[in-house]
Amino acid sequence: MKHTSWILALVVGLVLGVVGDRMAGGGPRVAPSAARPPDGQAQPRPPARPQEDPKAVYRVPVDDSPVRGPADALVTIVESSDFECPYCKRVGPTTKQIEENYRGKVRFVFKHNPLPFHARALPAAIAAEEGRAQGGPAKFWEMHDRLFDSAPALDRPALEAAAQAAGLDMAAFRKALDEQRHEARIRRDQALVTGVGANGTPSFFVNGRKIPGAVPYETFKVVIEEELARAEALVKTGVPAKDVYARIIEKGSSAPVMLPGQAAPPAPGAAAAPAAPPPQVQKVEFRPDDPQKGARNPAVTVVVFSDFQCPFCKNVEPTITQLLAANPNDVRVVWKNLPLAMHPQAMPAALAAEAAREQGKFWEMHDLMFQNQGTLSPDQFDAWAKQLGLDVAKFKAARGSAATRKRVEEDAQLGAKVAPQGTPTLYVNCRAVVGAQPLDAFQKVVAEQLSRAADLRKAGVKMDATFYERICEDNVKNPQKG
């Protein structure tokens, strides 16, 4: 009977894996052959699909996510989910069974991943988060259950009915939906889970180990038992139960981990790789009072989406400095906050930098944060504020204010849309450059943009405060031009 259950779990998992691949946007696994080989000749063997390591541990921190279960549970199950996803609803009874059978030993953490083809998923996620804003974790989980009970009926009347039944303040609830409040928070979750390869829903992380899809209880049980044993061993060595999860994931991966030797080379005659996609170009707006440095009314504006705790963001900073030094009259840099959920000090640092901006010391605080990236903390921010000669009382008030948080969250919301690849992402006159690229890569794009700026000036476009908007419009209309 045990063998039968195991086989059934494997079959179901494989089926759901294929469905999940389709739902996450995956296309055909093998490109169709241009022509069938003559009879008697071997069919070309398609390249092997890389296999993810089932024992890999991923760094998926709890952060400020909703939690159900004791803080000292030895097993933490993070669920990445979408309220409109039918498979997410289907797995609900399985998670309830886990909760009942492992009471006191397991806790659940929820991360949002509203898939783009589910139009009602984001409003439902906002509804759940507004429940939490009004009533803490208990109201989040109540809204969570009501929303899944209601799904797929998740239109505005259904969301309001769930909120009414949960006893929420309806005026505040409606305003949250209208303003898309909490979207930045939701998008941070999404960036975190997709960064570790959880593109489809539902996806689970059992003490950091990934389980994709709505798999049966038996599949979860095998992993939970293994993780309980590992956690109990850690407790015996003196690790407090409440610290077990953090200890397990502290060296976890932040990107998908594949088994070695799984990717075979393409067979002779296999279809050629598809052409590279066109350059990513899209309009990126910024506020007049966003942190800026460099030329005034320049030919080239670089908008940087960055995270003070991200090591790659620190790596790109010297390159940005070199770029400005090489083009002092032509380049301007504009800063945008994109604090990632996986970095616990990123949001506090962004708030502190914004508080310093209010007193005219953003870039000085920015430099101190990147120079001392390993020591980011609220106490350190206050010490740096004093070091920079800021009014520390005003600084503390500003970094704790709702207005400052709103400003950072607006940046993050924009970043979630235009920088889904993560940080750093830079837009050079609205043309994306992703990652800590070398100086030559940036110089190439800047040279192209200087040439385009010269063409626009010849056509009569003035080098004034509107030039950035004009050259961005030109780039968006003509994305293939160098």
C-alpha cells in the first residue's frame, strides 16, 4: 500500500508539474523539427531538461509575512500562492491536514504571487493584506480562508462581501482597493519567490526545500518528516527551537539550484536557439525631487532601481561613479528605491536614506550605507545622521513617518513593474541595463544615446527639462534603433 501511495504521488506530481509549467508561461519543451528525418535514420534527441536539486535549500525569509502556527515550530512551510489559482484552492484541504497532524510542530507562512493572467488575483491579495492591516494576522487568515472559499468569484462585490463578513472597516477597505494599497508589499513577495524559481502557483518551501504544485499529502509528509529530524538534531546541539528556521536557511540559495550534469548538449540537427529578444525599453518616470546627481538637463539620464543591502547593487556603484566622471556634462543619475523582501535591512535603509534626503544629505547617507553594507541597522542609521550633521530628532521622525514609507513604497511599486529581474536595474534614457554590468557595457549604451540626442537636437528639440521625456518617447517608439 505504501508503494502504491508513492507511485500515485509521483504521477500526480509529474502531471501538476507539466500544468504548472504551462501556467507559469512555459512554452513547448522542445522546438518542433523543421522536417522529419528519412526512414531508418535516428530521430534527433532533444536536449535534456535541467533538473532541480530536490534537496536544495532556498533562502525564503519570513520577514513581515503572515504566519499561522507557533514561533518555535521546528518546520516552517512557506506557501507562495494566488487567490485566483484553482490549484491553490485545491491544495487547501492538504495544508489543513498537515496543520492538524503536525500541530505545534509546523507553522505556515504566506507569500503572494498573483500571476499576471489572473486579473482578480492582485485585488484579492490587496483585500487580504488590508484585512491584516486592520486586524493583524488573525484577520489576514480569516480573509485568506474566505477568499479561497469564494474563488473563483473574486470580483469587487465578492471581495467586499468577504470583508463585510470579516467585520472590517468597509470605508477603509474600499479605499485600499481603490488606491491599490499594499501592492508594493505584494510585489516584493512576488520578486522574492520568482527569484528562487517559484514561478507557478502554488509553490511550497518546507524548511527551505521547494515543493512545486498541488501535490498530495504523502509528498509533503516525506519532506516534513525529514526536516523534523534535521531540526530536532539542531535543537540537540543547542540551537533554540525558535531559531531553527533561520539557521537552516541562512546559507540557502537565492537562485534555482540544478543537479550537476543534467543539461545535455543539443543534438545535431536540433532547432536553432530563438533569436534574442529586442532591447527592453519602457517609459520610466521620476519625481522632480528624487535624488539626482550629475549634469543638469543632460542628454542621458540613468534611473537606478537599487537596494542598499544588495551586494550586486554595491558592486555597480563604482561603475556609476566612473560613468559620471567620464561624462560630466552629459549624464545624470536618478535614484529609485527597490528594497527586496529577502534583505531585512533594505526597507529600513531606504527609509533612512529618504529621511536624509529631506535634509539635503541623501547621497552622503547613500555612500555610508554602501561603504558599510554589512552593518546596516536603525541604530547605525541614527549614528550616521549625527555624523552627517543632521537634525537627528527630525531624521528619526522622518524615517518612521507614513509619508516616507509611502514614498519608498511608490518607488518599489514602480520597480516591481519595470525591474522584475531584481536589483540593480538601470534605465538609460528608458532603455534597460540589468545587473552590475561592467563600465564598457554602460558606455556603449550611453554613446548610442548621445548619438540619438544629437539627432534630436538637430531636429529642433531643446536641451531643457523636457528633453528626458522627448528622448524616452523616441526610444519607446523606435526600440530597435541603437
